[in-house]
Amino acid sequence: MNILNCTPHPINFEASNGDVTEFPYSGIVPRVSMEYTEMDVDGILFSRPKYGEVIGLPKYEEGTYLIVSRMLATACNRSDLIVPCKFKRDHNGAIQSCKSFQVMS
């Protein structure tokens, strides 16, 4: 299994035994455009997102998982896209690591 970090910053993963693995920035940062449909209900604005074109996302490769943003994973619905979750935070609330990856499709 290969995991490629497609976010613009390193991701630290903490295994159940406490070992931490860093997934460094790969240099690949796919993006997705977004437009909104807006509705005004009694002066309160509601926005519904519509995902557009995805650029820079590597093609699917068997055995490889790509760490991406939640927005991109939601827009693409691919089984190889994973999102960090279950965060470990320091005393100031800053994320130190994740303890799991969420599969979005």
C-alpha cells in the first residue's frame, strides 16, 4: 500500500500503538472549483455548493491512496481518496496528528 499526501502541508498519523508517521507534502495539490446557488429565506442567506472542475488530481492507481481535502474527496467520489480525521490536539487546540483516515466513497 502506498499513501501520497496531496495537501499543501505534512500530515502526521498516530497509530494505535503511539508510533507517528509523517506523510510529507508531495508537491501535488489538486483543486476543485465551487459555485454556490443562493437562497434568501426571510433575510437569511442559504448557500448550496456545486462542485466544478477538478484539476491536478492523479489518476487512480491500484494500491495507492491519496490524502486530500474533504471538499475534493466529496466532489470526486473515488475510493482511493482519504481525509485525515480523529485528530489529536495540543493544549492550545492545534492539530498534532490524526488517528484515522476517512474513506469518502
